[in-house]
Amino acid sequence: MPTQSTAERPLASLHILLSGAMPPGAKVLPNAILPETVPAAGVVFLRDGDPEPPEVWLSPPGYYFEHRAEIEVVVDGTPPAWDDHRPPARQAPK
């Protein structure tokens, strides 16, 4: 297995966290395009975003990396797996 770079490790960890947080049947796809059909439970796209050059500290020597990743969630209708997480409907005051 190839080793991951400093920029790839946080993205791989974020992919694992998102995969565990999604309802059963939802897919988490890194850097993919929107498929023709969306699964009933939905699909989540994890985009690599823009890694910025590291900020260098001189004393003590160190590096500070900042990397913004984008998350895009697509659902087709209201998936049954997410019905329990929906807040109760509110009525407008009369």
C-alpha cells in the first residue's frame, strides 16, 4: 500500500468519518461527478479543495498546514433512513 502524503492523510480520515456518519445505503465518493441516478439514501461528494502552502515557524522549527475540503450532499427526495432526524414541522403564527 502506498504511503499517504501529509495532505492526503486528513482527507482519508475525513472520508472515514463521513462514511460512518451516513445512513445505510448512502455513498461517500471522493472527487466524483454526479451520477445519473442518485441512490435512495443519497450520495456525498468529498472534494479535495485547495491545499495552501505551509506556514513555516522558525523557532522552534515547524510547519502549519491548512487545507480546505468541500463536502457536497445530494439526495433525491426524502430518504426513509433520514426521516427520524428531521425536526418537527412548525406552523407559521396566525
